[in-house]
Amino acid sequence: MNIIIVGDGKVGEALARQLSAEGHDITMVDSNPQVLTQSADRMDIMAVVGNGASMATLREAGAEHAGLLIAATSRDELNLLTCLTAKKMGTAHTIARIRNPEYSDQLTYMHDDLGLSLTVNPEHAAALEAYQLLQFPSVLKRESFAKGRVEIVAIPVAAGSKLDGIPLHKLYEIARVNVLVCAVERDDGVHIPGGSFVLQGGDTLFVTAALEDLAQLVRNLGLVEQKVRDLLIIGGSRIAFYLGKRCIESGMNVKIIERDHDRCLKLAELLPKAIIIEGDGSRQEVLAAEGVTSYDAVITLTGMDEENLVLSMFAHHLGVGKVITKINRMEYTDLFRKVGLGSIISPKALCCANIVRYVRAMSSAHGSGSFLTLHPIVDGQAEAMEFRVGDQIRYCGQPLKDIPLKSGILISCITHNGKTVLPKGDSKFYPGDTLIVVTGEGRAIVDLDDIFAD
């Protein structure tokens, strides 16, 4: 597919790299020739210098025949105008990154008039992920499938814990609920394990479970599950607003520390039930004065990755039960794994995942149309995808043990007539079912037929 990306920032570059690797023809548009040259040198893409909202620039980029345009500049208004112009010129689909919460209601009413196929809000997505993590503080990551009925959660294996040294075929004896381990992250990489795989302290399990079994699973594994009542947010960004609003509505006590005076006034107006503190949240004396150790959870949302990392390490050192850190530069994730800190949220990664999910669904529509959702797991080193089984899909009604799957692929869940089935060797799928498929990094699966070995 011919895809135009307007805006060569962090999101634009990440999208270009992933979509190009999946075989799409990418044209990048930006007004900065130096940045474009660097991207073109690193990736096999075309580059066009100019204003992405200009018809002349879009014509040079091939908008009249493009299958998709993604507007990912830092300015919402420019993204909207770019999409509207491209759609009028003949681009089949357009996606705009819109970050300002004041536009949310207008976009609902004007979505079609603006020629938008999809809008993505990285900050809102990051806030939603952080909120979901606060519901089960002992898990490191949560992804929802099957309309919320199934979850893939990341669970740490502590040295000397119930899981340390246990082969996976004995997991049910400890968990006492039906779960399926779809991936294990270890220092030597990511494993798609079999029943004989032995867990070790320091591993992170990615477990498929029905939503109603999740709380029981956490209790049976002996994980501390203290409900978050008091939340401290460091940094008064848009994410802080979205998250604070949702947490207050759910009954949490929220305090936000922000150093900018005008932003504090704005947050106090938008979130009257939150406590807004004007101060430098990066200073230990400020955090001590605000009683950082008395909070059930701390979330670092400043504009600097390095500052967020240091603050999270400090909160973890003080014994805060749940620590969530916002970063955009995903190369820091290795550091997090080694020091054993809490959860990471990345607005950039979430934005890219939402757009790649849409592109995969577009590509699937030319085949069986079976692709539904995509969630990167293990910090993007593996993918969990949801597919609908069509009438023409091979191997319907056959036991899974008799179906040849490509290496490194696992069917981790089957939803049949609204019921969740964690598959075994004699499990079967039928037309109308949905499947969750897990695969390792570097294999872009667009259609359900792509998982079969033959």
C-alpha cells in the first residue's frame, strides 16, 4: 500500500520504520529537509520537503493515488487540514493525531465532514492504560481482547516465589484457574513456551486469562493486591488531566504536582476535586513534604524521560507499592527490566500500535477480512492479534494438535458463542469464532491464513 506520513517526529519516524518493514511503500513529508534526509538514509522510504497541508506538496507525495495518509505533526489544526485536503485530492483513507481534549466533542460530530478514517490521541490512550494498570497493581501490563472478556497480563516471577522453578504444565496446581502462558520474557530473549518450560525468578509471564478469573489468579499466585485509593501524579501534562479525571470518577484521591503556575491554575479549574500542588516534583524535599511514601501509587508524567526514570527509581526505593513511568524513548525499557521497576507507558508506542492495527485491518480487508485487533506485548518484541474465523478459513473443526502452525506461533484463546476457551490439543475453532494469536517479533501477520505452515 502507498502510505504518506506527514510529520517526521518521534511518532512519524516510528510508523515509517514499522510500516516500511511490513512491506508498504512509505513517503515521508516534513518541512525540515535535514530531518527528512536522515530518515531517508536510515530507512528505505521516499522523502518530500514541504508543508503537508499544501496541495502542491501532497500532489508531489502522490496523495491523489495513496491508500492512506497519516498526519502526525505536533499541531492538531495542521493535521486536520492535511487530512481534509488529502481526502479531497483522492487519498482513500486518512488518520490524524489529535491531542487537544477540547476537540473531542467536535470530532465526534465532524468526523466524516473532515474526511477522517481514524483519529488517535496518544495522551488519552496512555491515560487509559495507566488507569487499567491501577485496577490490578501487581501486574505490569494489561491488554484486552474479545470485547473486554479476555486479558493478556504481564506478571513478574520473583525469586523464591510460588512460580520459581515450576514447569508450565504444573501452573494450574498453583493458579487454580484456567490460564495459558503465551510468552515468557527472560534475560536471553522472549520465549513462546511449551508445557515443559521451567519458570525462573526474574521472568515475566504474559498470561491469557478470562477477565472474571484475573482477580482470583492474582490472589492464588500470592501477589500483593492492595487497592489504589491515593494516587500521586508528578507532572501536570494532558495525560495527567485525562488520568486524574478518570481516577477521581472512580473514587480515588488524586494529587498532582506541577511546576508551571498557569498549568496549575488550569488543572485546578478542570479537576476541582483533585489537589494541585505548584512545585518541582523532581526535588526530593518537595516529594517528602507531600508525603510520597503515603501513596498507594506514583505515576511520573513529566516531559523528560530521564527525569521520569529517576523519579520512579526514587519512589520504588522508598517502597511505593505501584510505580508507573511514562517514557517515549523505548530504548530505556532494557534498563527497567534490569532494575526491576514497575510499569511503563509510552504514548508514542500506543499511538503507533493503534495506527498499525488500522493498517493491518485495511490489508486484511483485501483478503478474508479476518483481522480485528493488534497489541504489541513484551515491549514490542511479540504481538498478540485477534482474528475472526471466516467461512473460507482452513482447518475449521479440526483439533489444534493436528493443525500445522508456523514456528513461533501460538493460539492462546478461542471465543466461541461468547464463551472463552483457553485451548488444548483437542480444542477446535469454527466460522464466527475469534482467535487470539501470539507471535514473535519480525513476523507481520495480516490474515488468519498466514499462521498456517502450509
